[in-house]
Amino acid sequence: MRKRVFSPAGAFRSIALLAAAAACRSAAPEPTEPAGPRSVFVLEVDRALARDQVWRLQDASDEEVVAVAMNAVRRRLRAMDFTVVLQREPGTPRFQVSLPAVGRVERELLTSMLRSIGLCELFFVADEASARARGIDLASERARLDSWRAQNPGHALERFNTLEPDAGGPARDLAWITAASNLERSDLGWPVLLPHRPADCIGATSFVRVWPATDARGEPALGFELRPSRKQDLARITAEHVGSRLAVVLLGRLVSAPEVKPELVDTGVLEGRFAAGEVERYARTIQELRSPLTVVSVR
């Protein structure tokens, strides 16, 4: 039965995630890989897609684009309390992600999360109460962002997300997302909470299919059908956030922030102020998993 969920997106070398020069300065070096069993993911960055359509880094070198992608992975995993080691394959767009060994189910969830980064991800918008519950002072975080923007006018917001907290960047559990131009606060950035567990990550790979649809008002929207294996996860995290705003992030842009409703559903629509051509493009891109990150191998 269809219901609506939400109403009104060869050798490796260790490197520090320091995006080229000043824009991403002060990122901390990765720790030395500890002994013991590890799970390793090898990823490849589509630098053109990442640069031009996801993080809007038009002036960035290939090196910086890869560094920004690596940082996006690192921040999501650190928010889950993983000790992460990232290593770059010299001269290529590939890097590996190493973390303490995880079981099959968690490995599959992490693989899905990695494939969804920059393509389609669902977060929860941080408000004063939800931020405080994670030990985050949202007003101070906004002041950090404003200070960085004053010093780096015109720079892509994802560059701010690469900075460590002690270097003026966002808190560990927080990221800032640029909103589509037709949304409120599109010029300010939206704070979102990064998931604490792999099972909390809902994104492009969580859907069986996505298609152009219309909402209750007849406006363009994205229809979706959730994979059976993710139904309980979506039900759980939405039940925990009833009344919060869901951040629908597509191709690096927040396109909609509807209030989370209590319905338990697996099929519905993601609403936003879409043009008809946009929903067709988004649906096709998600369905084809045209992501800036490809998971090459997992071991």
C-alpha cells in the first residue's frame, strides 16, 4: 500500500586530508594504521562529477577534489566513532579506507553509505535541541561558519567541512549543506547531523527505484520505493525524529526540508520545489547510481 512518508539529496600512501593549499588547510593527518583485523574499502572519485555537479569546486585541482571526497568519507565514519585510516594511490583518483573489521551486515551498510555520498543522502536538520543533545552549540557553530566565509568569500561550503574543529571547522557530528536557490536560507547554509550508526544512513542505495512523481498539490516530486532490508531502519530513525526536519540532499544540494511525520511507510514521495526537468534528472541519476564515489573493492 502506498503512503506518503514526509510532507512539504599500485601502491598506496598515507596522506593528510589537507585539500590543496589554503582552502582546506589545517585538516589533521590520519593516524598510523593500528594492528589487528581491518575492513578495507577501495574507492575511486569521478573528479569531473564531484567538481562540477556535487561540491561545485570549479577552481579546484584534481588533487583537491580527491581530498574533499576523502574528507567527506572520513567525517561520516568518524561521526560513527570509527578509527579511520585513509590512503591515496599516487597519481590516480583512487584511495582506500581502512577501519577496524566489521561484520557482513555492517560492511554492506557502509558500502551502501559510501556509494550514496554526494548523490542522494537523507539527514536530519540540526536545531538547537538536537544539536545540544550531541554536545553542539549551534550558535557557536554558525559563528564559526560566518567567520570562515568572511575570510573565504565565494568558496564552496564543502571546503569549510574539510576543516578540523580545532582549526575553525564544524563540530565532528555536524556538516553544513548548501541549499537550492529556491529554498529559505539558501545563502546561509543548513546544518545537518551526521548519522551515528551505519544503519542510520539512508541514501540512494536504500531505494529499489526512484521515479518522477507529483505531490498532493500536484507539484513535481520524487517517488520512491524503499528496499525491504531498510524499512525497519527508516521506521526507527523517523520515529526518533518526529517533528524534526528531514534534509533531502541531492548532488550535494539540499533540495527539500520537510517535517518528519509519524507514518511508517516504505513507498512515498520526497517533496521539494522541483522543476519537472529536475525530478527527471534526479530520478535518472539516482536510479543509475551516478555517484562521485565508486566502491571498487571491499575486503
